[in-house]
Amino acid sequence: MRTDSSPGTLPAREHLPAAPAGTPVLDVVIPVYNEEKDLQPCVRRLHEHLARTFPYAFRITIADNASTDTTPQVAARLAAEIPEVTTFRLEQKGRGRALRAVWSASDAPVLAYMDVDLSTDLNALLPLVAPLISGHSDLAIGSRLARSSRVVRGPKREFISRVYNLILRGSLQARFSDAQCGFKAIRREVAQVLLPLIEDTGWFFDTEMLVLAERAGLRIHEVPVDWVDDPDSTVHIVRTATDDLKGVWRVGRALTTGSLPLDRLARPFGDDPRDREIKDVPRGLARQLVGFCVVGGLSTLFYLLLYSGFRVFTGSQIANALALLVSAIANTAANRRLTFGVRGRGGAVRHQAQGLVVFGIGLALTSGSLAALSAATSEPAHSTELAVLIAANLAATVLRFLLFRAWVFPDRQDCETTVAASYPTDRFRAGEAADSTWRDAPWQDATPQDTTRQDTTRQDATVQLLPVRPHDTDARDFR
């Protein structure tokens, strides 16, 4: 469950309404730098494909990154000949700078970009933007690393791409598969809030955008693509890789220190189905099971190490009791914080006392198993003792989780009862109250320059929305 205290600055996702004729739904940006040779065939091929297959009005925007050849003239001719083509000139280089400038000024509700070499098969364009039009997703990316993708490129680029994405997964916990594929789309209302948070103006722009969006909980849709690498690409691989690694370090540090205001990207309560209370479906059960299993596995290893250490100085029963006592205290503390999300010191003593009762049950199971083993053989091997204890601990683990969930860390029913009494959920669809408040908000159509003047108004709207966000104050639910 989200823990931000504001309703966020993004409305709930909805299917884009049918636009009047001539109003573009999609704006495809083509960033170029000295592409006088490839620009015209690229734009004509893209225009032909969109005119033939795309069911909405569209626009193609050529973003000229300070080209020094005849690219500006070629772009101007195309804009004069084709009504759906426009051109945008920047006096500084940088793909990220070009995308930021064009996307910020565009009035199309769906914004996309692709490389001028058209390495990606255009048949993936409609699947790329369809989830954004329907309201299913916030961003969409083409992936060359998906299993069903068909990619033709050299081993050097393939190796660099896969290593880079492994670095992103290991350092920034990124879950998207292909950060640098030049084939992406974003909803405009998301771009208006996300773009000011992105610092990079070059090739790392894509990665930074995706990492921030993913960390903010936005939905990223991936489309497998057919990709044929351009052998004449002018990208400087070593310099680009170095800049990307610097960007990874900068973004990772910002995420660690919490200096990025990702709460700006939060959507209203009710937009996420996990916000809803569904009868007979335990809230957070899957997450709690995963957390409990991880904590339990680590606790078992900790217990076995303690038992082996204590066994050197004392008998098996005392060693088992001491090891189980220490590991039980650590296990209760870890489950309290990590599995059930209880923060602060409130109730910690009571939780530990209840955990000791659970410890007593585990002690009875493990001690009983050791007693049975001693009755079966007078001098059991150390490995046999460990095997018996592992089996007993597995049995105790299931009971421990049930007791933790139902007795030690139960869901607060009083909160749910209070919410049910104060908010008539049977009269509204999930998220309807938040959506209507958002639609009536005075800043919905505001430009980024107006945000400072509207802070007071946003605070008032936050107060109005607090009654429909009952679990944001629940310290145990930290999704």
C-alpha cells in the first residue's frame, strides 16, 4: 500500500476518448543529428505505415539536434509536403534534450519516439501504444531481449547490451529487460510530471526515465520487437557506456538518499486494484508469505549455526533451547519489520512476548523430536541430530506463520470498521471519489509553471482525499 500523504499529481488512467478529426492521438518523435541521407526514406516509410494501419490521427515530429549538414532543409521539405509531419530545431545536441523539448510541448495524449534508422519493425508500433491508449499502462518499451524477439546484430553490441541490463538489474533493481532500445512511448500526463525529474540529456535519458517510473510504481509495458542493427550507426559505444555508468551511479545515489520526489507520480487511491478491500481475500497474504519464507530460511541457518556453536560446550537439549531462544527473538523482530511491516517501538515488547509463546511451541516440537531420537538411539550422530531438527523446524514454521498472522500481527479490523462507517463504499466504484476530485481540481490543466501557485490548493485537495485512503496510515502495510 502506498505510504505517501498526498493524492499525487497523476489522474487515474482511463481509455483515451475518441478525438475529433485532425487532433493527433499519437506524436512520434524522430531525434536526428546529421541524418540527411536516412531522414527522408525513414519519414516517408513511417508515414505510409501509420496512414495505412493506425486507426487514430497522428503526427510525426522531426527533432533536429543541431545538425550541421542539410538535415534541417530535408526536414523542412518533408514538413511542407506531408501535413502530418512537423519539424523542431534545437541548437544543442542530446537525444534526451530533444525528447524532453518535444514531448513537453506536444498536445498529443500519447508520445513516442524511434530511431531514424528504423531498426525496429514498424508492425510493433501499434502494440506499443495500444496499452497507453486503452489506459492499461503508463509507459511502453520495445525489448530486443524478450524471448520472442527476433534480433540481428553483431556479438559486440549484443554483449554490451546484455551486460548493461545486468548492471541495471544488480545496481538499481530494474525489472524491465531492455533500457536502450530506441522504441518507446509514454502517456502525456505521465511525461509532464516525470520529465522534470530526469537530469540526463543524452543517451542515459531512457534508462533514467524507466528507473524513476518503475520506482514510482508506474506500469511499464514491454513489446517484443524484430530488430535489425544499423551497421552505419554513429553512436560512440565506449563514451556512451561510460556516460551510462555515471548515470547509474547518480540515480542510484539519489534513490538511496531519497532526494527524488517520486510521490509526485502517485496515482489516486483506487486506481490500483490492490487498494481495494475484497471480501474473503486476505490483504497482503502473498507478500507476507514470501517475506516469512525468506526470514524463516535465514533464521533456520542462524539457528543451526548457534546450535552447532552451543553444542560444543553443552548438551543437545540446552544447546537447542539457547539457539532457539536467540533465533526466535531475531525471527520475531525480523518478521515484525519485514514481513508484517510494523515500524516503530510501539507494541514491540508485547510482540516479543507473544513471539516467545510461539518459541515455546517450537521448543516443544524440536525438544520432543530430540527426545524421540535419544530414545531410539543412545549416541546419535551430529548429522542425524541436525536432520531431525530441520524436519521439526519445518513443521514448526507453518504453525509459526499462522500464529504470527492471526495472533501476533493481526490485521487491524477496527480501522476497516471505521472506514466502512465513514465512507459509503457501496455507492461508488473503486477510485471514483478520487477521480471526481481530480477532475474538479483547478490544476488539472495547469502548466508546470503554475504548480508553485497551486500548492495551497493541492493541500486542500489532500485533506479531501484522506478519508478514502484508510491504509496509508497503517504502518504494517508498506507496499
